[in-house]
Amino acid sequence: MNTDVPAYGLWPLVIINAAIFIIFAFSFYKPRTTRDWRSFGAFSAFLVALFTEMYGFPLTIYLLSGWLASRYPGIDLFSHNSGHLLQTLLGWKGDPHLSPLHWLSDGLVAGGFILIGSAWSVLYQAQRTHQVAASGPYAYLRHPQYAGFIIIMLGFLIQWPTLITLIMFPILVTMYLKLARREERESLAEFGEEYAVYKAKTPGFLPRQLLAGTDRNAK
């Protein structure tokens, strides 16, 4: 039985955690254009929805409480540990913060922020010199910053999945894909053949090594 004290209704923690991660993301991404602010705003909404359920009101747990109680009798559904739903659904015991799922989540979130930050410095320099951003992360992906946002959201979903963020995730991924296509059309118009050559040899969101592995597995 999970005997943790219920850990919800902690609205100051919702505000503090959402603010920390939003400010952290802002310092890495540094939005400037309307498009930048749109993508950053959508990502911020994802974080607010996440931390609202993590520390404020556990809507997902509440809606699934009947099913969870019948499947996992004796579990304290409204403890913080039970909110790590993947661990609960897998029947894993122990502190979820020390589980492989949480380590994977932490790695993805940290890696996503690093990717966004390292890509921004390359993009900023390329914009100043009016060149195609093709070094650093851009040597492996055409859209490393959008990929970074997706990786961070995926990491948080592994750690703390909720119905709202699960609905938001594919919507935001679709939005980033559309923004990426629009940016590519603008880059083709601005740089012409130079960007066309770069686009032909550089994957959009997945490194070529992963795409090659996927192709081999499909054969």
C-alpha cells in the first residue's frame, strides 16, 4: 500500500515549478519573432497543464480513479507517487523518482534543453551574418530547437502523463511541424540553392543515424 500523504492543492508549487521551467526555457530559446513566441507560448501552456496536475488538482487521477482503484486495490491514488502513472500501471514498487523511467525522463528533459540552447547560438550567429545555419546541431537536424521542445515534452510525459498533456502533445508536434515547413519555404525563398542543398542532405527532426536504424529494422 502507498501511504504517502496526499500531495495536491499545492498551488504555490504549481506556480514556482511552471515559472522555473518557463524562464529556463526562455533563457535557452530566446524568442524574438511572432512565430517564436507562438511556439514558446504553446510549450509554456504544456508546462502549466503538467504542473497543475502534478501539484494542484490531479484531474487525470480523479477521472481514472474508479478504474485504478479496481485494478490496484489498496493503492493510495492521491499520493504523489501514484501520480507517476506509468510506474503505477507497470506495477513497479519503490520510489518512482529512483526508477529507470524517471532517469529516462530526466535525461530527455535535460537533453532537450541542451539541444535548444546549443541550436540558438548557431541560429543567432547565422542570422547576424545572413547565412544558412548549418553547423552545430544544425549539421544533424534542420529544426533542432523544435526537436528539443518535442523531446522535453516527451520526457515529461514519461515522468507524469496526464490526459490533457497527452491530448496536447500530438497537437503541439503538428504545430511544430507546420512551423518548420513554413520556415523552410521562407529559407528557400531567401537562400535558394544553398538551402535546397542543405535541406536535401540534412534530416528535419531525427538524426540520420536513427533514420538509418529505422530503415534497417523495417527490412
